[in-house]
Amino acid sequence: MPIAADSLSLIGTVVAGILTVIVLSFAIKDNAVFRLALYLLIGVSAGYAGAIAIEDVIFPELLLPIIELLSANPEINLVDLAMRTVLTILLLTKLFPRIAPIGNPATALLVGVGAALAIAGAVQGSILPQIGAAGNSFDTDSLRLALLGGYYVEGTGLLIQGGITLLATVGTLAYFHFGTNASDSESAKRPAIMEWLAWIGRVFIPITLASLFAAVLLATLTAFIERIDFLLNLLRSFTAN
Amino acid sequence: MTSLEIGFIALGFALILVFSLLGSGRRNGTFREIKAFSRLRKNIELSVEDGTRLHVSLGRGGLLGPQSAAAFAGLNLLREVSQVASDSDQPPLATTGEAVLALLAQDTLRANYKTLNIGEEFSNRYAQVVGLSAMAYSAGLMSPILDNEVSASALVGNFGEEVGLITTAGQRSRSFTLGGSDGLSSQAILFASANEALIGEELYASAAYLGGSTAQEASLRGQDILRILIALSIIGLALSNLIDVVL
Amino acid sequence: MTYNYSQDPEEQLPDWLKALRNQQDEEPVADETAAEKPAEDTDGSKEEEEEASEIVETNIPQESPPSADVEEETDPDWLAEIRQRHQEDSTADEREIRDDLEDTQPRLISTPPEEKVEEHAPSDEQLSEAFDEMETIESPEPEGEELAPGEVPSWLEALRPAGADKASGPASATQPSPRKERKEEQGPLAGLSGVLPVEPEITQIGGGKSHSGQLEISRIQKQHRSTLEEMIAGQSATSETVSQKVARPKPWLGWLVAGALLLASLLPLLSASESAPLPAANTVPAVSALYDLIEDLPQSAAVLVAFEVQASLYGEVEIAALSVVDHLVEKEAQINIVSTHPTGPALADRLMREGIGETESYLNLGYLSGGMAAIRHFASHPRETNLLPSLWNAPALQDLETLSDFDLLLIISSDADDARAWIEQVGAETSQDMAAVSSAQASPLLYAYLQSEPATLKGLVGGIQGAASYENLRNQDGAARYYWDSYSYVLGAAILLILSIGLYKRILPGEPQQAAQSEEEKP
Amino acid sequence: MSKWRAPFSTAIAMATGILLLISLFVPQLNIVRASLLGWAILLSAVALLLGLVNLFQVHLHNIRNKEKGIYSFVLLAGMITTFLITIVQGREGVLADWLFNSVQVPLESSLVALLAISLTLMAARLIQERKDMASQIFAATLVLILLGSAPIFGLDLPLFSSVITPFISRVLSLGGLRALLIGVGLGTLATGIRILIGSDRPFSG
């Protein structure tokens, strides 16, 4: 049905255009239609996510094996399937506040898995690689080349850059030091050297945050242009017709 | 995993356990001031006094990833907040953008209601999923904040750039917003727009600062030690690399 | 900020740790306070501080009668005090109503001591006494050196609940022991009559100790009073309150920003101008590195694309990704797409169909549910995951058993966390070459991974800027070139707006300054 | 009830977490890892459905109590329609695809576009209202980075684009970024450990 598909596509573009205008209208004034659009988004995205969860996970991982078990498929791992079923049932008790605590073991399992993955992820992904990277703040490969080639000005530049990066890293780390030796809030300051390094951190943290903020701003500005271009093209296609 | 990774994790375990056992938080005195927490307390207190609603938003980080830790930090905060405000005229509202988190938030609130002997007043609606995508989540939070249904919001968990819309709503309605996220971009947005922002690992200290357990305080002590070791390693590595080049 | 000495943090220690810790306490502390006092706490003044502040929460247990959860739900002192105050207020309210309906005789409810205490909880008169008490406690504060200022923070000072005031005041400093006994009321000893004297609670609340009965101050008046006190409670409190009430943004500023950005983006789009210079090729090493990676791919290389794009930033990431994906298609790479976002596969289809115009040269493996856990699982056992199994039997994928069998892993991501998850999890399993195309917002963070040691990310194209460089490298104009002028103008407008709105009040004389954030610890 | 249950759940969380952590570096335990992760993935999908039910309950309650009834009605209508269509047709079905591409994507993209306006205003207000050192450094850095991010009104500012902005992003901000990443990592590690030693128990309802 190519015609129907075309009409659907056209309607879709118009609907998308209207929704875009409605959302952007919030910049002028908060309004009821904007709120309606928000609620529509919540509903549609939730419905979509729920359907995908059933289609891609719950059906193949739970329902299908049960169906296969009922049709006497010998390859089904009974223990595994039993665990899946029990855990699912336990979790479903959370729907009913009175019996919800029965489902705690299921959420506890999720929490345990989450904690383990968090620990592994933090160490493998953030802490150790960044320690390695910060340890190489002086970019030794380039520095070696610069010194070998007699580029002493560049070499000095690399040294200064490395020094700044190193100082920023250590200063920022020191900023987060929680403990103090004071016994009351009046004098609750970090140990002296930490306090000194933390001051450096206080200079570098806003610089880092500003660069991150700038990146988000640039991303959203691009998205803004893309939306305006979309509206412009929609308008053009109407005027052309 | 390499032996270095295993060693680091083991060291983390050991430090937190040792500090927990020693109860070091008491012995060593204070932690540095984090103004965000002082102001959050003030707002909790005002909210309870005024009978207005507190809002704790736990973010949208799933449990099956590193974001789970930020979510757990948010749950700890929720626990502390709900202990004081659950039986007020307007019990606190917990919102999430992740279904598992909503279940945990319900568990947390339910436990507190039971403790306060008002278990029958608990409703699953006090811990809501407000949207299941990043933007839907912020959309779900904008309305109640814009309509002044909450007097103060603590956004503690995993957020992305959408947090900017939430804080914008907070600015428009002039409600207090404290924000802490494990995402660095969202930390930057929160720094620029929230009344108070938690930067870096301050987010994970929220429970300890609001009166958490020995282990929570011990973990701050442990983090301090690990951080010093890390800083020393970084300096040592950098200098040894440098000496290696120069020689 | 002062750490709360006064709570009983051990309550939340895991049971096994508690047991260990109890074993560790060598001192034969006879009473039930043993578990609360660290054995190594020898500093006398500290002890006093602890005791003093612990006394503050003397009345807490009465508010939370022991229940199944109590062992792990101990209030921190400040929260407990607020709640206690609140509950006292509501109790007083209830009493007022009851008094109206029935006689004024206090009814003693039978069993639990806590409830008895509530029955003795303040009437208006008692509240007023308590309020007076508050004054008497607050004023001598400087002289009570054993009560360190940090022990009872100033914010709490203003709202100190009646019972707590009594307990923490000089009078109660002479009777520290009841507090310790009461503390155990919440623990495993709850209910043991020999351990839990009820009377001190009653005497404290019931108020034999009240100093005066001058004014009858109602609850509301008391609230007003405390709010007023709070307002004048000192420099720091004032600055906090002021900074909290940041002015609401003026609506016309929103219109101005929206209008200016709209104009700045529209003008170049309308005129189809392409005058703004693109970033020079080869100036961004990370972009060149990705270009080289793709350029060096063998014929019909197998590329795994982790498409971690959320619908919200699809528009921006599409601009960044088009040129790179087009390059892959040009190199006749076999593109296999996977996503841990439910919406990822649909967006990937959209990119390939609408953006690239390809429907054949890629396989959409679908949605990988389970976030980072699933990535880890997928990285180690790609064939065992829940991705459409039939696709693995496709000729292009038949020989691929592990992720190392792919020639390249390209992460297309709108969010740094998602890209991070792939870098961390795949990096832990294989030494696979990884590169990323990301939204501009994710690129500073991913840059840190580009520079990490060993480098976990080999190349990166971030946002429209990265794409513009990439197009320049390929010598082919694309989406980035199309939007580049608009981008340039919108950026200019944004900078102008930020500076002009931000600075106009400073430049114009006589404008009152808005509330300023204090200059304290905020980094 | 939870008196006996909390220790049991705590034990489960501890055992699961520790087992999974060990299995992450003992290849022989791959089967354990695969099973645990498989169950967790299934459970989070089931939880997502519970989340949907929660959303449904909340908004049904709103409709019944006539609190923002029309909004809640739109939400539920959108949710049920999308859910049913996507379940029946599959993700690639015409209507499901239409709903996704014509409703969800434009709404989300437009909210990000709206965010551009919000962020611009946010930065301006920060300069306007905050006088502390951190905010001033933040504002100055932000403007300097933006000036070198692309040509401004079509004009390239070489000092910014090739010197200042790269220096800020690759030197000045990089050190702080690393430390922030390490800090978040440390917080994550500590939080995870507290759960595995049974101290934090977010499931004990």
C-alpha cells in the first residue's frame, strides 16, 4: 500500500512538526498544550519500552522456554528456568504492598549484581585507566622525541602542560578529601597540605565543569538547529505544494 | 581482571571494613563542610514545618551498570529524608526513571512507614516511575515542579543532560533544588543551575553527611586513604616517567 | 559540617560486622552502651561531646516504637529531632481536638511506654514551657564548652524540639545515663523492663523541669517564632536563605534567547550559505585516527557498531555519524548494529535508511537488554546473548565467535556513560580496536579515554565539529557542512546572549544586584 | 515479617555480588556469571513492566481524583496504544515505527532543542547572579571555550580556535576531568563495597 504509507509518512511529518512547535512554545510561556505533549511523550515512550521488554527479553528468556518445556523440549535447562520463574514471581509480588516484602530476595539479587558490576566497572573502567593516564601527564613519548630532536622550546611546553595537568589532577583529588582533624565545624578544614592542594582543585574544578557545560551547550545548539531545519523544510514542502 | 585490579578492590574492602570495625568516624572527628547538605537539611526542616512536599529524584540509572552506585546513594538519601518526613502532611515523593529503582524506593519508603507504625498509609504511588526514557523522565518531573507540588527537590542519582530541564523548572517555580549526579556533564549543568550541586564523589557521601551508618562514614575514611594513595601513585608514576625520559 | 556523633551508627552495621566489632571491644563495659562506644575513644572531651550530643536525642525512641525494622532504621539525630518536633506538633493538634470533644483529662493508654510518653506530650501550655526552655538553653550556649558548637548545628538550634532541649540543657547534663539506656530501646534489648526506665522520659516530657509558665504560645506562634529566629539566626544562615531565593527568570529573557537563536539558525539555512570555514583537516588527531582506522580496514571488514543513541540527541548524533558510517559503507564493511537502548535499533534503522540510504549492507542485531551487564556478557559470549539468534547464522557472521573476530568496534553514542560502559566492558575482555562517534556533550569525557594509558579508545569524532573535520578529511561535504554556518551563527548568538544578559546589570549603574551565591566551599 | 527477611535478602545480595565479582576474574566461573547476569537481565525487564503498572496506577488515580485528569488520560492513552501496537506489530511494524518516529523522536529532540535555550539562559544567569570565584572561573572558561569552538558569525578566531580553546580543553580541564572520574569511581567502589559487606540494604522493605 504505497499510497497509505506515503500519507502516513506525510501525516507523521506534520505531527512531528506540530509537536516540535508545541514543545518550543515553552520558551515563550508554559502552557497546557506543552504539558499535554509532555504527558504524551511519557506515555508513548513507556508503552514502547514495555513492549520491547516483552518482545526482546521476557518472551525469549522466560515465556519461550516455558512453552518449549511444555512441548517437552529436552534441551531446556530446568534449574535455570525454575530460578527464572521463581525470581520473576517473587518480583511480581512487589505489585502488592502487603506482600511486597516477599519479593525482597529478587531485588536483593539485582542489588548484588549491580554492586558487583559497579565495583568492577569503577576499578576497570575509571580508576585504574585514569591513574595510568594521569601518570603519563607529561606525554613522555612526545617529550622524548622533542628532546631527541633538539626541540627544547616544545619540550619545555610539554613539561609545563604536563605539570599543569598533574597539578590539576592532584589538586582536584585533594579537594574531595572529606576528613578533617577538627572536632567542631568551626575549624573543620582538611589537613594543611590538603587544604592548599584543594585550593588548586577549586580553581580547576570549575574549569573542567565549564568545558563539560560548553560541550552540552554545543550539542543542544546543534539539536536546536536540526529542529529548526526540520520545521523549515516542512514549511518549504507545504509552500512548494 | 588483572592482579592490580583485584588488589585495588581488595584494598577498598579492607579499608572500609577496618574503618567500620574501628568506628573511626567517631574517633577522628569531623568531615569538611559541604554546604549543599546543610541547605538540604534546612529545606527538609522547612518542608516538614510547612507541611509541604519533599521530592527525592533518584535518576534514571539502571542497576545493571556503574550507575547503580549513584542510584544506591540516592536511595540512602531517600531513606534519611523519609525517616523524618514520612508521617508529615505531605509525605515525601520519590521519583525515578528506572523501574527497578522505583521498586527499591518503594521498599525503602515502606520500611520507614513500618518503622513509624504508619505502614497502612503507605502507597506505591509515593515512589513513582515518572518516565522510562531520559526526556520522558524530565518531562515527568517538570510538571509537578512547575506546579509547585513540591517545595524542594533533591536530585541524587544518575542523570544526563535532561537534568537541565528539571532545574529550569525549579528556577521557574523558585523551589529549592539540590543536585548530584555521577555523570560529569550533568554535574556541570547542576553546578550552573541548581541551588546546590554535589560535585564529584560528594554525591556518594550524602547518606554519611545526613547521619548515616558507621560503614557509610567508614567508607568516606576509606575513600580518603585510597585517594591519597592514588594521588601519590600518580605523582610517582609521572615523575618516574619523566626521569626515564630525561635520563 | 560536623559529623554526627550523637547517632548510633553501629545500628546499621551488618550483623556479622557488629559481632566482630563486639569481639574487638576488649574493655569490659558492663552496661549496654558498650556497643556504642568505640573502644579506642579515649579522648575525654570527645566523650563529653558525644554524651552531650547523644543526650540531644533522648526522646527519639519514643517516636519510633520498636518494630521489625527498627534494628536497621535508626534516625540520625538531626532528622529525629525534626521528626520529633513535627510529631509533637501533631500530637498537640490531636490533643486539642480531643480536648474539644472529650474532657481534658489525659488518658493513659495502656501498654507501651512510648505511648504513655505521647500522652504526656505537650499541650499548648507544655509547649510554651518547652519554648521557654529553648530560650534558656540557647542563651548559655557559649559557656557550655563541652557542648561543641558543631554538636548541635545552628540550623537545628533554632528549631530545637522541646524534649531535646530539656535533655541537652544544662539541667539534663547531670543525668546522662538515661539516654544510654534509652538508646538500647531501639536495639535488640528493646522491651526489657530492667533496662528501660520509663520514668525519666515521662518526667522529662511531662515537664517538672519547666522553668516558667509565662506566655501560652500556640504551636503556630511557636512556628512563627522559630522561623523568625531562623531568619535572624546569624550571618551564614542569612546568606544561605538569601542565596536560596534566586530570582525567577524573567519571561522576556526566555523570549529574547529563543528569538535570537531562532534567527541565528534560520538566516544561514534560508540563504543556504556555506561561508564559515570548516576546521582544517588533520588538526584533530582523534578524528584523523578514526579516519585512518576505517581507511585501513580490509575489504568487507566486519564492524560491530554499538548504537547507543537516545531519541533525544538523535538529531545531533546523526549529523556527527553520517560521514563516518558513509565511509564504512564506502569501504564495503559489513556493519552489524547492536544497542542497549530499547530505542537504539529503531534509530539505527532510521540512520541507515534515511541518512545513508542503505537497507542491505547492514545487520541490525537488535536490542541488548540489561545495560552494562549485558555488554559484559555480550563481550565474552556474543553468541549466547538474547540477540536475534537467526542473524548469527547469516553468512557474514558465521565465522565470528568473539568480539576479537570483528575488525573494528565503533561506538556511536549520545551519552558518555553508554560509551564508557562499552569501553570498560569490552576493554576488559578483548584488546579489540575501539573508536567512537559521539555527541559533542560526550566528547570531553571520551577524550579522557583517548588519552588513557593504555589507550582504550583509538579514535573519536565528537559532535558537529568532529564531523566537519571528518568531512574535510574525506573531502566530501555532508550534513556537517550543511549545518556549519547555522552552527557558527547560533554559537555567536549564544555567546552574545550569555555575555549581554549576564553583564548588563553590572554595566548598567544603579541596578540592584541579584542574590549572590556565597563564596564558600563551592568549587 | 521483614525481621527475618532482611537478613535473608542481605545474604542473597552479598552472596550474589561477591560471587559475580569473583566470576568476573575467574574464567572457570563463566557459567555462574552468565547465569547471574541472565537472571538479572530478565528481572530488570520484568521490573520495567512493574514500572509500567506503577505509571498506570498513578495516572489512573489522577483521573479518578480529577487531578490533572486530562493530562493523565493522554498519558495512559499514549501508553496503552503504543504498547499494544508495538506488541502486536513488533518494533518494525508500520504503526509502531510511525509512533516512534513521528511522536517520540520529535518530542524528545525538541526538548533537547528547548534545553539549548535553557542552557544559554542558565549561563547568562550564572554570570548575572553569582559572584563567587568558582562561578566566575566557570563563566570565563565557558565563554573562552565557546569562542574557539567554531567560527563566530562565520569568522574564525584563530587565537581561540587553535590556541586557547584547545589549551583549555586538553590541558586545563583534562586534569580535573581525570580527578573527577577517579572520584566518581571511588564513590562507586565504596558504595558497591558497602552493599557487599551488608551494610547498605536498599532492598529491605
